[in-house]
Amino acid sequence: MRCRVALPLVCQRALAVVSTLLVFFSGNACRHVSPLEDEEARWEECAGGIRDPATGLCWQDPPAGPMSWWDASDYCLQQDIEELKFWRLPLVEELRSLIRGCGATEPGGDCPIDNFGSSADLTDACSGCAGLEGPGPAGCYWPEELGEACEGWYWTNSNLDGTSMHVWVVSYESATVDYLYKIQHESNVRCVQDSF
């Protein structure tokens, strides 16, 4: 029998910030994620999700949404509390690690956006590729193992230009990296957790 604890919203948000900071200071946020060299490696189930063999990250499967950025952040944290796991919103480099079939926005591609990017870094290369012509299901630009429909944008926890009101987002319909204003938009969320 598991005990569930309901934390006040301010405590939940503080835990989300601490979780993200732990990723930054553990060095995971700065690691360069490269495509998998061993094509035989397999995706496998992990604590309520599916593990990417190229990065070791465990991704929530299926994703949720659409919802506001604030609700997405709370949603990931709520998964954490209810299931005693360390789910959080992904950083932009982590979401980009799921892009397949569009070299410009895959990790190491010509799009220069990273976890510390600014709007000045946004180039044409970040516009991605032709819509729904990727190698994944229904033309999505993500691995076939993720299987769900890829409509819309996906939230990150990477702010741009040092502000707290705009965050980077990724679309797997066209492998596009862009940013949205947190307050006026609803997007999808695919929570992530590190491998331990």
C-alpha cells in the first residue's frame, strides 16, 4: 500500500524547479545527444514510459495534452507525486533528441537552439522539414516506437532570452523548433525522467 501526499501548489512548483536544476548541475543538460550508432539497440519499457536507447531517457508514453505550460509542468510533477517517480518537463535538447529524419533539427544539426538559446539563435534551419514526411508513424519525425499521433507543439522547460514567459517548443509534424508565450497557448506534453 502506497501513501499519497497532496502538496500545496507552491511546493509542487518548487519541486519542479529543483528537479530541473538537478538536471542542469548533474551535467545531463549539457551532454551532446547523438544519433544511435548501434541500430540493433531496442526501446524498452521503463518506469511508466519507454526508454530511448540513444540517450537513456525514459519518456512518458503516451503523451498528454493539449494544456497550458503551467498545467503541463504541474501534470509532470503530479505524476511524480502519485507514482513516486521523477517526471519533469523536458529541456529543448532532450525533446530534440527524439527528432528523426530531419538533419537540420536533429541533435548536432544546423539549428543552433540549445537549453540556453535566445530568439536571436532561431534560424531558417530550425524550421525543420516538409510536414508529415518523417520516418515515424503517419509521417511523424520521431521514432516509430512512440507511435502516437504527433499533432501540435510539445512544451519544454527551457526558457529563452532569460525570461520566464517564453519557452522553446518542438513540433514533430515538421521537426520544427520554435518558441511560444506560456500564457496564451496550449500544447502537448511528454514528461521525461533520467535513468538512474
